[in-house]
Amino acid sequence: MTDLEGDARKYAYRLLGYRDRSEKEIREKLLGRGFPEDVVSLTIQHLKKNGFVDDSALAASLMRYAQENKRLGYQGARQFMLRRGLSAEVIESALSYDENTELRNALKLIGKKTKNLQHPFTTGEKKKIWNFLVRRGYSLSTVRKAFRRYNSNEEEEHP
């Protein structure tokens, strides 16, 4: 192993010490730091062989984070994972569409956004919440169902 390879590994380990990264992220950082392509390839090969870079495991972790913490819809989670440098194949194998989870998360977000609003909320407030959910990656049908269910729950609570 040359000094250049050792420096590349050290830098890669430092990057991985902050958070898990995809193979593409590591490659871009190393190339951006000025390491030659052959050294970058050897470093990534070493990291993958020793289990430090695993795009499939990262995809599973990011999927849970996107759905549970960020409350992103299916498309939002997919975009989030693409921005992290994961390939479409890896994302598709990790990401599964579950309508019940989507609906539950959308309802939680609606509840969070309407906590301080008077019921029934105005058309403008509804439009803002609708657009917020779409930006989060929820499909229009899921948003529509979530609003219907939220409104029916609210009518039961407020006679």
C-alpha cells in the first residue's frame, strides 16, 4: 500500500466516522480531495470488502429514517435516497410501498400542521397543507384519502 492509498483510506474512515455514506458519496469526496481514480477505486474496494461501505444496508437504514423520522412519502423517500447517491436498483430493493404506513404518516403530518388552526380550516390553509404533503412525496390519492379521513375524524370530535 502506497502513502497515497493510506491517506485516501484515512480520509475515507474519517468521513465514515461522521455518518454512513454510499459508495458514490465516498468516491466523490475522495476525487474532490484530489486522489487519483485508481487509488479511489482501491480504497472503495477495501472499504466494501471490510463492510464499511454497504449501499444495501445504507438504503434500509435511510428508508426507516425517511419514513419514521422525516415522515416522507414513498416518492419523497425515494428522492432522499437518490440524493444520497444510491442507485435506483438498490433503492427499489429496499423501498416498499405500504399504503397504510403512508396514510398514517400523512395523517400525523396533517394533525401536526393543524394543531393550532381552527376547525374547519380555510381553503388557503388546506391548500398549504396539501402542497406540504405533496412536497414530502405523498401521492395525490394518499393526500386525498388522508384529508377525507382527517375530516371525518374531526367531525366525530366536534359535533
